Amino acid sequence: METTMTRNYTIAIEGMHCHACERLVTANLMEVPGITAVVADAAAGTAVITVEADPDLDSVASAIRAAGFEPSGGAATLKEAGPESVQPPLETPEPALPDAAGPEDADVCPTGTCPTVPPAPDPALMAASAAAATAHATFGIIGMTCSSCQAVIERTLARTPGVGSAVVNLAAETATVAYDPHTLTVDEIVAAIRGAGYDAVPHDEDAAPGTAGDAQREAQQAHIAKEKRLFVFSLALSVPLALLMIPSLMESVPLVVAEWLARTFGGAWDPMMVFKYIGFVLATPVQLIAGAQFYRGFWHALKRRTGNMDTLVAIGTSAAYLYSVAATFVPALAMEPVFFETSALLLTFVILGKLLEARAKGKTSDAIKKLMGLAPKTARAVRDGAEIDVPVADVIVGDTVVVRPGEKVPVDGAVTEGHSSVDESMLTGESIPVEKQPGDPVIGGTLNKLGSFRFRATRVGAETALAQIVKLVEEAQGSKAPVQRFADRISAVFVPVVIALAVITFLAWMFVVPRFVDPSFYLDVTPFIKALLAGTAVVVIACPCALGLATPTAIMVGTGKGAENGILIKSGEALETAYKIAAIVFDKTGTLTHGKPVVTDIELADGHDVDRVFMLAAALERGSEHPLAEAITARAKEKALHLPPVEGFAAIPGHGVEGTVDGMRVAFGNRRLMAREGIDLARFEDRISSLEAEGKTVMLVGVNGAKLAGIIAVADTLKADSAEAVAHLAKMGVEVYMITGDNRRTAEAIAAQAGIPADHVLAEVLPEHKADEVAALQARGLTVAMVGDGINDTPALAQADVGIAMGAGTDIAMETGGIVLMKNDLRDVVTAIELSRATIRKIHQNFFWALGYNSLGIPVAALGLLKPELAGAAMAMSSVSVVTSSLMLRRFRPGMTKGTTR
Amino acid sequence: MNRALSRSLALAFVLGALSLAGCTAATGEDHPTGGVWGYVASADDAQIEVSGTATADELTVDRVLSPGDAWLVVHLNDDGKPGMRVGLQSIGAGESLGVTIALEGVATGSLIVAVHADKGEAGEFDFSMDDPTGSPDRPYFVDRAELAVVVAFE
């Protein structure tokens, strides 16, 4: 494998305020030849660049200026950031959840002074916008009944000039439309949808968390309320109709009514006709009022030369109803029986099915509702020095907000005063409260346990982590999984095929069967009646509504279940593909490991103690941003060591640092520094070598140029759950790989701890080559998942069939990943795959249920063995059973025991 | 809502079962009203009065009130049931007085005079003893009994 040495440099930059600034600087610096990776840090006012060859400083300065900022001191100067053997801070995790938000969170600058930043690099969107100026809008759709309705709306929108693409989700009842705002307005899109026979409510994309669909929810509630009224109305009229079918009532009721009519209005009344009139009076309102919606849908579908469930219901019920009307009022048919109860009961069952379906579908989005419910309504903001309660929508970036014990954190921010522990389990699933002190990030929607604190709001409204999570989950639930295409294809041809089957059934019963069977087979009805009933039953039983619900309901429950477990699945496609994962590639730093070097071993020379050695080393490294130095200072801070001032500090590139501490000349660095100081390491050589063999970086503390005071070994350690997750994945039959830019020795040491075999270690891989390694695995025919957190993982995350980004990672990684793990717990990779497998299994089961009803029902109906009203009940039950089957997915539990972390 | 819908579902199943049972029973049953197989009229609108007796050639109905055009149909009394038809006379709607019906084939016993509606082709007595319930010109029923009187033969 070709290896290129890279170096890291830090550049000081003035004027950056926010993530948007960071992203702009990053994008511009990446354009400079020689720079392979960039991490800009607005808080530190720096950018760390990884270079293969020293870049032209003027180009670097120009790139920074082009982004709207200024290199400190007016010119770009490079400060070496660390040796190559140490993973550069490119993979240093950023503060956890506020950054777990997604693309838009980075686009708001707290100072309002930042330049406008283009949206996150989404290849699909970029391709679309390259083709035309494209805007996106989401609409709540009211009145869809089956996947044919979905197809009608998609086709209508596709034919609307200015619409680039339209995806309609039956379960979420939404349409996501990409359109050219220069030729089309949102109102015109709504009008087009209404023209297709459905109602549409545009979502307010800038609304507060989870409120984007409020108008849709209200409209849907109104729609459900209307359906309920129609159901009660139909039921009230259908019950007497059904009761009239009981023989004793069939005899007595028309007689009593005929007698009453004779007494009241005079004349003579034929009870048989009175029976028909009663049927007509009861069934007609059901047909015309409750059934009007189906006729409307039928008409709209007919105008578009297509068919849907409305077509089938309208045809089926009309056949029974209109024949009965003729049998009632056409004297020549006066002796023919009527089937008013068939049409009325059929409509009642269909409306009941729709209601049950709406109720079940509502449950599939419970996860979203739960998430939305986390957001508090008010915040205690400090205004003019006073604490006042304000609606959470009125909190602006920069506000100081007070949170007391037991209260929820209203928006995202950073603690400025006070200490507390905050329960973040509702967002991360992590049950142990997280300690918060000044500087720490807090997330809106989390629960403050102990202590009061003040924080400065950094993200509000639609920018908060919670809002972004809700949006992500909503988008995933609204996305269409590829498996859905199967259902769409079937549904598209279903209606015409069914109508053709019904016509064939009718003709066969009318003209063929009478030639071959004894008339007694007809049970005393005429061939026409038998043909009519069989044809109607075929039309009704064959409705593909259950098929249309099979995929989206399972995806909704699956993604919602993922969100509950701290796994954000960003699309139905990611959920579906995760099921097929055969190989999984873990980035090492920050993914398998903590991504932050920590002190692992200390060896002391005679006469020295640990605190003193750390005091000396930490004093020298106090001002350094080097990750190894941070490990030392963090340990000193942990021990609350007093760090004396340093005199005569000097950094010696490639060696280490030195200076005078407490009157002693101290050198802290590698072997070369000790050699330069003339310190003999012979006594310690074996120990140093063994530590290095374990993949650890060894740093030496020399005192007074004479002797070694101690050895400090620093390493990026494996996360506690990594080995368990790897073992579980292997048990699931997934090949596990580790990929890293580190040298092979370090990499294999970590891989061995994680349980990854040495031949599955992809070491010394440059960031830009990580995607190639993934592609190589894909070339073997494997479905590959990549798990990573850094910008340098982004190409590999995009290349992989499923990109799994760690929630504590960079925004770009999370934007690229199809799945985001909010807790940085690798066991969630296992859970994500398990969830995907469970969801796909559920979809297959749903297909069985949906197609089972149709495939069994159609022949039974065609044979004349199924009454139309029972076909209607079966149709309703098929939808209900599919949705109920999807809801069973809510019982999904992660297979791995989460021990104390849950 | 859950409970309401659960109840509705249960009710719907009951309805389904009822309709299944009902339809099965109803299939092919053309006349669902048991003993009343003609046209139901009120006693205020449908009456017949015969005070005399019949001769071998004729019978006179003193007064008949019909809700529509009708037939006076004379049968031999077959053990309390209408037997062979021996006379037929059409009447108009409303009251008719002193209607004489020519008889044929009467030898002994008593007669039954019934009032049938003229609902089929006007002027044609569309009634078949082979398919009484399927014939348009079925009798009137008052108080669940056929509108008819028994007349003695001289």
C-alpha cells in the first residue's frame, strides 16, 4: 500500500463566530492544493489543516479571505500541530449533541455577522439545483386511502409544469415536492393536489420543533372527525338494514309499516314493496352522503384515466345499489330482490376500515409525538437583569436562560454559571445524568436534575438539536424505501386488472355457468343476480389498500423505534439497506476508540512521585493544543495539581518542549529530545519498547539535563462497548474491519483489543483513500456499512451502502451518514442492524398479509362464495391487520444487554 | 376513541354476522311477509258487504270499497279456503254499490268473494293460482286477513 506522509498545521484565523463560518473556511481551504483535510474551530479561532506537501501560504491566505475572514496578523502562518503518528485532531469529537443536529444548525451565526453559507453538501440536492433553481416543500395530504391514491397524486404533480420530483408517503400522509419557484408557487401545488381530489396543507418549514405539520394534523383531525360522523351516520342506517335481513323481522316490519301507511295515507301497500322502500330510504343517504367521497375519488381518478380504492368501492357499491333501485322502481323488475344492505354495509365497513387505519397510522408516529412532547413551552430568560418567563419561541440566540432543578432545558446552549447534572436520556438513551459546568453544552428538551444553572442560548426554534432530530425522523418516515416500489408496481396495475377480473366474473356467471350447472346451484336467484354479486365481491375484495400500507407503516414504526433508542435513521432506504449489511468498517479514532488520547501508564524513576512528574510535564504543556499535551494537562487538572509558571519555554519541532519549572530545567518529549539533553535511557529501554509495542505514544520527562524523572505513556483507548459490539456483529455473520490512518502496529494493537483480526485491519489509509477501501469491499459483492465520525470519514460514509455516523462527530459526517448514533455507543450499530432486519421482516410479513387477503379473496369471490359486504369487511380487516402487524414492531428490543448505560 | 372504535368494531362484526345470516335466509325469498301476501289496506278504505245469497248464475255485492281499481273474485269455498274461481267482475276505485257478478259452474255449498287489486295490465286479471304471490293482481288484506266474505248458495 502506498503511504504518503502527512503533516498537520494550525492556522490562526480572525472573525469566525459559528459553525457556518467554520464550514465556509473549511470549504475554501480544501480548495488549496496540498491540503487534504481541514478542521476549523471558531471558538479557538483556528483551522487545523492536514497537508501532504507544504501549501502556498498566499493561497491559504487568499482562501481564508475569500471566505470572508482574515488570517491573524494579515498573513497565513503555519504552526505545526503534531507528529504524523498521532491522529490529528481532525477526529477530535466536538461537543456532543448540539452538533448532532444536522445541516441547518450550522447556518445561524450568533452574531449575525457571518457570511451566507451554502447548504450542506448533499450530492442529490446539489445535482438537482445544478439542473434548475429548485425549492422543496412538504405538504400534508388529506384523504388518501391507498397506494393508488399515492400514485394519482405523484402522477398529477409530475405532470405539473415546474415540479422536479414528488414523493408521496401514504403512511405519513405527506408529499415532498421539489419545484422551480420561478414557475410555480406553493399555492399552485396545493391547487394541483386539490384538483386530483385530495386536500393539501403546506408545512411551515421554519416552524418550531415538530410544529411544521400542525396544520396537517389539524386538517387530519378534522378529516377523521368527519369520517367518524359519517361512520356513525352509516352505521345508524345500516343497522336497521342488517336487522331487516333477519327472517322474522323481514316479515313483520314491512307489514307493520304497510299497515301504518295504509292507516295514515290511505290506499293499498304491498309489504314486499314496502320492504324495498325501507331499504331504499335507509341505503340512499348512506350511498349519497357517506359514499360521496368515494364517488369524488372515482371521478378524479377517472379524469386522470387511473383507478384507486375509490374506484373499486364506488363501482362495487353502485352495482348493488343501482340494481336495487331498479328492482324497487322499475315495474318490470318489481319481483326482483334488492341488495340495499349490501351497499350500505359495504360503505360502513370501508369507512370503519379507514377510521381504524387512521388510528393505527397515528400510532406509528408516536415516536415523533413523544419527541415533540419533550420541548418545554416556556423559558425563564434574563431580560434587563430580571428573570422572566417567556414563551420558548421568544428566546433568541444569546439570551441568558435560567434553569432550576426539575425543569427542562428550553433551548440549546452553553452553561455560563452554576453546576448541575442533566438527564439527557430522552435524546440519547443514556440513563446516567451528565454533569454540567460552565462551558458545557446543554440540549433543549433535556431534564435538569440537581442544581440551578444559567446558560447562553446558542440554538433556538427550528435550529435546536431536538427540532433537528424531529425533522430528521419526520423526513425518514416520509421517505420511500426501495422495497416500496414493489408495492407501487403491483398497485399501479391492480385496479384495471381487478375491474377486468370482475367483468370476467360477471360474464362467466351470467353466460357460461348457467350452461353447465344445475339451476339449483343459484339458490333460487337468477344468473344475473349471482353474476352481479360475484362481480361486486371481486371488485371489493381486491382493493390494494393494505398493500400500499405494508411498507410505509413498518418504516414509520422502525424509524420511530430507532429514535427512541438514540438511533436516527435518516431514510427508509438506509433502514432497508442496513438489513443486508455483510461487512462493516469502523473508523478507529473516535469511533472504536474515545478519539482522545489519555494517560495510560506512568513509570517513575527513583525518587520521583507521580504528582511531581505530572506537574512538571503539565506546566510545560499548559498552552499547547496538541492532543497528546491535552492528555497530560487533563490528567493534571483531574488531580488538581498546581502548575507553576515556566521560564524559557521552547518548542523543539520533532522533539518536544523544554523550559524551567520551579528552578529546574525540564525537558518533555521523545527519545530524540532526551538524547539531545544527554539523558541516558538504557535502563528504561525495554519498558519504552514494550509500551510502544502496545501502540502507545511514550513521552519522557527529563530533569536538569541529567536524568529521567519518568515515562508517561499516552494512548487513544478503546471504548468500553467496542469489543462487545464487534463480537456481537461477528456472531451476526457480519465481517468487521477497522480503518485508520495510524501505523499498522498501533492499529493492530487496538484491533486486537477490539477483537478484530489483523487481516481485517486497514491501516495507514489516508482520509481520501478510505472510500477506496470501502469500494474494494463492495467490489467483493459485500453490502458495506461504514461507521465514522470525522470529516475525513465523509467520503467513506458516502461510498458505503450505509453510512453510520457517530452523533458526537462532525456535522458533515452526520449529514452524510444514513444513520446517526446519538450516544456514540457502538452497540447501537448492532441495534440498528437488528432493527433494520426486524423492519424488513415486518414488511415481508405485511406483504404476505396484504397479498394473502387479495390472492385468497379474489378466487373465493369469483366463485361466488363471498358476499360483497363480507368482502368489504375483509378488505377493511386486511388494512387493519397490516397496520397492526407494523405496530407489533414497537415491541422491538435491542438484542444486546446495555448494562448500566441504559 | 379507542374504546369507541373497539365497540364499533365489535358491532361491525355482529352486523356482518347478522347480514350473513339474514342474506342467506333472504336469498330467493320473494315474499317476505308471511301470511299477508297481498296488498295491505286500512279498514276505512277497503270493505265488502254482501247481504243476500248467491244463485247458480249470479251473486250481488251490496257495497264494496276499494283503494284502487279492483276485481271482485268469486271462489268456491274449499273448506274455508278459496277454491275454484267461479266469477269475476272488475270495479273502479272507491265505493261501488250493487255489483252483480255472473257465476259459472256453481252447484252446491258456499262461495267466497274476495277483492283483488288490479295492479297488472288494466282490465286483465293477472293472477295465477300456480304463482299467487308472484301475480300482480293479488288480494287486499285488512287487519292481516284477506278482504273477503263467505256467501251462502241458495
